Amino acid sequence: MPSTRRQWGITLGLVILTGVALLGVMRLTIDPSNERLFLRHSDAYRVYQRFLASFGSDETILVALHDPMHSMLLPAGLAAVRALTQALKDTPHVSSVSSLTNARDMARLSITPFGIAAPRLIARQELSAAQIAAIRTNDLLIGTLLSADLHTAGLLVVPEGTITSPHARREWIAAVRLVAAQHAMHGRKTYVAGTPLERNDVTYYLRRDQQLMVPLVFLLLLGLTYRIYRVKRLACIPLGCVLLSLTWTMGIVGFAGIPLNLVTSLLPPVIMVVSVSAAIHLINQFITARESGAYGPAAVQQAMRQVGMACWLTSLTTTMGFFSLLVSPVPAIREFAFFAGLGVLLAFGVTMTFVPLALLWSGHMPLERFAHLKQGCIERLLAWLIGWVAAHRRKIMAGTLLILAVLLAGIWHLREGTDIVRALKKHAPLRVSTEFIDRHLTGVNSLELMVRLPDTAKSFDPTFIRKVLAFSQWLRAQSGVTAVHSPWEPLRGVSADLRAHDEQLSVLATLIPFALPLQTWLDVNAKALRISARVLAMSSDRFLELAQGIAHQAAQQHLPTQVTGNNYLLAQMSRSLVHTQIRSLGLAVVLILGTISLALRTWKLGLIAAIPNVIPPVMIFGLMGWCGIALSTATTMIASVALGLIVDDTIHLLYRYRQEKLAGKTISQALEQAVRHTGRALIFTTIILTLGFWVGLVGSFKPTLSFSFLTGLTMVFALLADLFVVPAILLTWDRS
């Protein structure tokens, strides 16, 4: 053991490193966008970047004003829409507001010497029955600015392009929400949704989850370790290890400039949970050394000699489990994988430096303080276990195969899907608003199309215009498409006589877009036209199937069209998760089990270690399939992360088993000693890991909840496999 001077030097080094890391923690930021979920090296991503360069980001907010009792076309309803429209227009940084009360009557459009003229669709006076009937059949309005049942009015709010800072954006969104809430009166309700709100609310929920989960994990670890050891000094040691590991890891994340998003926000709770395992094993071995008569530095040295190599091996395999996710094309998953693996290695370094120092400085602890660890129910269970497994090993393996077969069938029912809004809890305001707008209006999801204009002097050739209108008409009829928007969509409401004349059609196609925010729909310099199809919420497979059908139809009509948009890229990313998961899991199995075989110097024990560690992830994915839990950016990581964690207990068990075998003991004797000496720590670490992951159940996002619950459940499955399946296999197979 190091001298006192060296101990102080190590302590000073830990303090300095932690202080520097805290500076990095202070630089952490949050990224509420989907940008780091996109496949950045794909052709689709490059098309999307060209789309953004031409038309800018889709920052529209949708406000719905709903009256459950009366039609919005009655005077009171129209007055409410008019008042809300004006209030939103008066809100700072609002560029334009489109609503029922300022919509133009395209059927009465005329061409004048000064351009085009179209009167307001709804004047101040009360609407007649004939006017209401005409509005009911106006598909330019129904679904977009008015629901089919006439009880919901929609307002499209477009912000100014001058809102750049996150603070200004938060204030603007808060102002829009406040205006909408102030007009929810006389039995009417308002709902607000859209991309800007998604980003704003995701940032809020991520910050809230971090502020809630991190302290909860600390309190849980402190409570569990104290309940296990019943010595305050020992209970604080794993907590100190966790605190240092978390600070160092997140400090490096901050210095690297990596923001927290839906995936990397899982780093703090994951690092806190996984960094405690090695400390528990080292403390347990220290107690065993004390019981054998060692004291002070000798006890610490004996503990490190007994479990140091096994702890290094478990840290290495856990790191490999995380690093196997680096094959993912999704930047957020790669960032999570790298820093989680790095955090595990840092945690090992902390364990091998901080924990021995803390044990040396913890002072004298009488052996009577640890008597409960030798006389509790866990010790009686472990003493009974080997005899029972030996008598029922064939039944154990048959039962395991049966359960595995049932759950394996569930894998074929797995589906993938990443939807940030529906990842929120059911009663979250943004989700409630989004789902209401999906049901009553056109919804907030869109599939964007970028159509290339002809390379001719007459870009607005009548033949090309009619081709675009025909394509839009076909698109509107597709299942799942609720509305189609384009700069020429208002032409559908123009009288047939005007559209029939080629010259007048060209004039209309040239002038009508000027009544819109032109730059968001038409880019003459890049010769690109935007068509936006509003779609219902649907699975990634269904969304991509729709996109493929649209691209095929555009090709048949000889219309050069590229499918793009935020939702399209997310659907592509979601589909790639399945293929990535297979590669990641395969790589993790090869790396981890290969390392175990080399470390234990026998391929047979490496193969035995594979069986109980492949079973839990397979069971979890089968359970996901049967329960209808989708593969998302979070849940797709479960197998690789869990495999890296659950193999730790198997390593400690087999490492001790091999030591006992080399000492000349029989299989039964070696197995009994291995279970007695490691079983207690295996159970303790599993309880801590499981409950630590289950702290994530207080989070705001469904993928986080699924990841937390299923990863914790995997820990339980793995413990059962280690205590029942591994001994059964060893007693049956290992005759060396």
C-alpha cells in the first residue's frame, strides 16, 4: 500500500481533477432538436439540408380554438377567432397569422391591372346558410383552418426570422401560449402545438428530469448501501465513488461540447448506477479479509488482490458493451456509447484509488458490526442454493428453454418508432394539444417534398403547373394524408375559366405566391418548389411506405421530386435502429465473451458465460414484442448496455470458481465456495443496479421509462441466470 505522503498526493490529485471536471460540468448544454438523431452521412440528410437552405425550418405554431357546444361559424365563434387572430398578430416576433377570419375567397379571385384581388371569405356580417354550406365544401379551409364538424378553428402562427437566441425563443413561445390561454373563455378551449413547442418542452423536461433523477439516485444509493452494511462510513464510500465518476465523465462531456439530448440525457443516471458495482465488490472483499484476521493496509491489499483483476475485467467488458453501440449511424447513440464507456473506465480508476484510501481512513470497525452479513437470509439462501440446483439442474435448464421459447416468439412482433411528442407522458400539455389537433384538424406532422422547377426561361409553364396540381390532387387522396400545402394550392379555389386559359394560369401562378411568405414555399434561384403534406401520426414503417409511394407516383408523372423533412429523417433513423441493433449486439457478444475466454484462459468457461448472458436480452426483446413496446433511440440500446453490465456478475462468479478449481477443489466444492464468496455481492449489486435504473421511471419520456424499467428487469433476469442456470451448466458440463 502507498505511504502516507503518497496517499495525500493521490488525494490531492483526485481533488484537482474533480475541480477541473466541475468546470466542464458548468459548460453542459441541452439540445432539444432532432438534429443529433439524423443519419448525417445519408443522401436523405443532404437533401434535407438543401431543403432547409431553400425554404428555412418549419417553425409554424398551430393554435386550435375549440367550442364543444357551438359552431365556430356563429357570430360569437367568429368574433372569438377574430379576437384571437388579432391578439396573436400583436404578439412580438409574430410574422403572420392565418385564420378563418382573414382567409381569402379564391372562388371570387380576379385579375386586375394592379395584380390579383380576392375578397375576404368571411365578412363582418352574420353568415347565411348558403355561405356556411359553401364553407363546408371548401377543402382549402376544412381540416386546415376549420374542422369538419365546425367546432374547431385553426390558426397558423409564423414567427419572425429574427428570433435566434434560446432565451428569446422561450419568451416568444410563452407569450403565444399565454395569449391562447387568455382566449379560452365562455366554455371554449385552446390547444397549442408545433415544432417550436416540441423543442422548448423537450428542453424543459430534460432539465427537470436531470434535477429530479440525479438526487434520487444519490439518495437511493445512500439508503441501500447503509441498509446493506449498517455502517455510515462504508455507506458513504460507494456514494463518493459515484460522485467522482459522474463529475469526471460529465466534465469531459462538457469540455467536448456535446449537448444533452433525448439519448445522452441518460448518461448521468447510467454512470451513477454502473460506477457503484466495483466499489461494492471491493468493500465486500475487504470485510472478508477483516474476518480472516487481516487489518488496515493488509486487509485493503488483500481485497484488491482478490477482486482487482475481476473488477478490471468487468469494467472492460462493460465498456465493450457500450462501445459496441459505436457502430450505430445515429450521432446521439454514438455519443452516448463513447462517454458511457469512458465513464465506466473512469469509475474503475476511481474505485482503485478513492475506495482503498477511504477504507484506510475509515478507522477501526469492530467485526461485530458485520455479523449481520454472515447470519442473514441471503447467506442461508446461498448455502441452500447449490444443493437444490444440483438436484434439479435438468428441470432448471428445461424450464429456462421453455420460457425462452415463449418470449423468443415475441421478437417477431417488435416494431420500431421514434416520436418525440408521443414519447411524452399521456397528460403532458404538448401531447394533449398535438393529439387534439391531429384528431380535429390536419395535424402537426408533415412530409415535405422538394420539386425541381424546369430549367427553362418560363419556369411557370402552364403544363408544369397543371402537372403539379394533378400530383397534389393525387397526394391529397392518399390514406393518412390530411391536407396538402404548396404555393399553387390556392389555384384549386380559382374559377375554372381562369385556370383554363394558359396565360392567365401563368400569371396567377406567378402572383399568388406573393400573398404567402414567399421564401418558405418557392426558391426561384435554386429552382425549387415546396409541397408539404400534412399526415396523421403513424408508425415509421407506414410513414416510409407512404413516402416511397409518393416518390414512385412523382416519377411516373415525370415530376422531379425528392422526399424530405424532419419526420422523414426520423422514420429512416428508426428503421436503421433494428439493423444497427443486430450488428451492435453481435459485436458486443464477440468482444465480451472473447475477452472472458482470454482472461479465464479457457474457451469452455467463455462459452458457459455466453449462455446466461445472452438469455436475458433475448427475453427482454421478446417481452417488448409481446407488450407492444417499440424499438426507439433509447430501447434499442438495452441489449448492448445490459450485456455489458450483466456479464459482470458472471465474471466474478466464474473467476472465483476457476481460482477454487486451481486450488484443487472438486466441481461442487469450487462452485459452493464461489457462490458463497461472490453471491452476496452479486445480489447487492443487482439490487442497486435494478433500483438505480428504476429511478428513471420518474422521467418525462416514455422511451426513458421503457429503457429504465427493461434494463433493470434485465438485471433481475441475469441474477437468476447466474445463481441457477450457471451452476446447473457447470455441474452438467464442466468435467475438466
